[in-house]
Amino acid sequence: MTTQTHMRQEIDQIPQVVAGFLDASTPTLDAAAARLRDLDPALLVTVARGSSDHAATYLKYAFELTLGLPVASVGPSVASIYGKDLRLDRAAAIAISQSGKSPDIVGMAQSAKRNGATTIAITNTAGSPLAEASDFTIDLHAGLEKSVAATKTFVTSVVAGLALLARWSEDADLTRAVAALPESLSRAVACDWSEMVGALDGHSALYVLGRGPGFAIANEAALKFKETCNIQAESYSAAEVMHGPVAIVTPGYPVLGLAARDAAESSVADMAHKLAGQGAKAFLTSDLPGAAKPLPFAATGHSITDPLALIVSFYGFVEALSRHRGLNPDVPPALKKVTETV
């Protein structure tokens, strides 16, 4: 009997972890949303690195599309290396870190609060320095994550931001979609992308395409290809790939198009089909017809939550791909679970 990797176990836990988070976090989410409604910020900034920054990118699109509020990613080095404070009165800041320990993330959150921002931490470590530096701490309640490659904490970080957004915006449709995520993500876990495992034999590079919140998911997928499979994956907006990167898409070059059920679906699908028509080995999470090979997906019924289900299906695939290539996805070489940068 084959023992499951920690990564596989943690992927399977995602629906349950999300359900637990939604049950446990109502008071903090309500309080933070009430403060944000009172503040009515003119700007939202995010502070994060790695997978957490991909979660922040997802939330950037979600907040901008729902509230019309501009969202900017702030480089933590502005405070930690360059010692510069930003003028953030009338702003809110969301810092995302699983460990809550990285000095540069903590320092930027401290700087934001010191300079007038309402600060919100999204972390899996409630008593961390980041939590202490913030006005509100949204605890992921995800439990210990043993695999170096983040899966359940990434997904729950996005859910935390979406749950906050649903309360802040008082959007009934988004509120229902977020509440239904445990069931939606259970279906996503069951999606079988094994057809793509063997198709990548002999390949050490590929493109991942997305747009809007789906571009954040493409960023996260590209990182996981690197971390767990030693594949040089690069993520691009489907609108950007023709601006130069298409030059290296030779016959047989692998492409993964992560299309969600939103306004960008046809754009991502059109590009995947176009590249497949030029000889690329293209796969696509859409039923829109064309030359790319379709992959199964779990629709969530809402354009803002739909891209999140794609990464859950992808995680199951990339864990299997890592093992297929003779690697251990739990312990990528030269990486460790907690990364502390200054």
C-alpha cells in the first residue's frame, strides 16, 4: 500500500479546512468588515511574498471588481531595506503570511499601521509577530501544514479575503458563493487531470495562462511546477503572451490555460486554442470548443470564486506529476517551510 504524501493529505483536507474557517471566523470577519465600511478607504494595499502574494493578487482583482476600490501591492523592502514609510491615511492594508514571522512582512505591516492604515493580518499563526502588529487578525484555523508547498493555507488565505469582501460589500450573491465553497472545492478535489501527467514527459518548461483572478491562480500554479516538479513554468496573462513570449512556443511546447467562468474565459480559451493550432500541447479548463484539450473543472456559480476551484484541482495534478517524475513533493530541494526575509 502506497503511503500518501503530506501534500496529498493536505489537498484532501481543503474543503474541511475551509468549512472550519468559515465557522470559526465570523466574529473577526464581521468586526473587520464593519471597520472597513466605517473607514471607506480610498486605497487598499497588500503585503505578502510567495504563495501568499499570489493570494493577494487574487484578492486585488476580487476587491477591484466588486468594490471598484484600487488595490496596490507594496514591496516589503520599502520599509525593511529602504527604511521608507508610506503615507497611508485613508487606506487599509492586508498582510498575508502563513507563519506571520517574516521580518519584512511584519515591518511593512508595522509601518502601515504607524502611518495611518487600518491593518488586517491573514495568517495561520494567531500569536505571531504579524498578528501583534495588526488591528485585526484573521486566523486561518488550517492546522499544521507539513508539506513545504503550501496548499490548504493558500486556498484558505484567499477564502479569508473573499469572506471579508463579502461582508464589507454586503453582496448577497458573493456571500452565498463563499458559504458554498466547501462543497464546490470538494468537487474540485475530485477533478481528474491525470491525462496531463504523461503528456509532460520529456518537458522541463511550460506556460500557464490566466486573466483576472485566474492570473493569480496561474502564478500559483507556475510556482508549484517549479517547487515540486523542477519544471521551469512561467505564468502569463492570456493578453500578454503574444507580446514576445509566444516566440518560444514551438511544436509540442506545453501550455496550461486556466480559464474560469467569468468575463475572461473566452480570452484565455481563445489563446489556448490559438497556441494549440500552432502546434503547442495545450490543455484548457473550459468547454469552449477549439484545438486545446479540455480538462474537467468544478464551477462554483460565481465569477469571483470560480478561479479558486481551479487551483484545488491543479494541486492534485501537480502532486501526482511530482511523484511520476520520481520526486518527493513534500521536501523540495533547497526550500524550507518558513521563509524569513528582510
